[in-house]
Amino acid sequence: MIRALFGGSFDPVHRGHRHMVGELLERGLADVVHVAPAWRSPFKDGTGASPHHRLAMLRLAFADLDGVTIEDLEVVRGGASFTVDTLRALRVQHPDAKWRLVLGADAASGLADWREVGELLDMADLIVFPRDGRQPNLAIYGTDATVVEGFADEESSTDIRAALEAGEVPEARLSAGVVNYIRRHRLYGLGESGGPACP
């Protein structure tokens, strides 16, 4: 059994994230993908939606996709989220699995700054998705990595948040369940009518 850990802020989760997970499953790179939203990334100042809202949106976005488990480990743990801690916990739960860690090329390029990166790379092989045309030289980390060739999806949570904050709803970039959830809870400054929320 091959299990992959896909972590991040998912603020909000978008169709690009779902595309990545679908590629992992369709190409046989993982049998099960564990999607784990961070309580707070140590590399980001903050997030637009609370951890619990982001967790709920992930459950909606992947509800109909087999082979996906939404993990609440980091949300329950609270505080800055470190991948090495999450992977340790998952390996205890699934001791017989082979583990892979899923990264975008932008995140992979900063891997040297991650906590206990040596142990992390001992516990899991890397799967890297190209971003912005970047193909990082992962040999410097002393590990072999699988680069998902032919993958192209440049969706950005940052861009989607900016659109929502401007009162625009990029429905083609988000699942219907996530759009409805954002509207219902007035996240990212969006009112239920679709325009900016009133102060």
C-alpha cells in the first residue's frame, strides 16, 4: 500500500489541488492520499480562513473522490504545523505502508529550511509537481524524487482570495460545495449575495 501525504494551507482548497490528487491516484503514484490542512504554516504569516473552516472546505471538495482521506491531525494539534510530526503520527497509524510526500516545486525549492528534513526524507519519498515552470534540483537533498511530468495547473489560492476579497466569485476554480460554504460563512470578505460583505 502506497500512501501519500499532501499538506498545505488550502486557503481555500481549489480545483488545482483536486487535479493534483487525481493525478496521484490515476498515475498509480499513491493508493491513498492523505490531505492534511495546516493549523498554521511556519512559513506564512497567517491565513484567510480559520483552520476549522479550511478543514470543512476540504471535506466538501473531496467528498466524491475515492482514495482520499482528509486528516485533521494538524488542526487538532494546533500551533505551527510541521510535516515531520504529521508524518510520524501517520506512520504509527499505518506502519506497513510505503509513504510519499507531495510537494509543489515552489515548496520543494525551500525544503532545506523544513524541520528535521533528514528524517523526513528517510520516512517518505518525494513527489514533486511543477509550478511556474520550475523544476528544482532535488539531488541536493540526497534523495530521488518523482517529478510529475506533463502536469500543468497554475491555480493559486492567493489569486482566488484576492478575487473573493474584491467581491468576485471564481466559480470555475472552486467546487460548488466550497463556493456555497464560502458564501454561507462569509469567508474572505464575501457576503452571501456574492459581493463584498458589509462592515
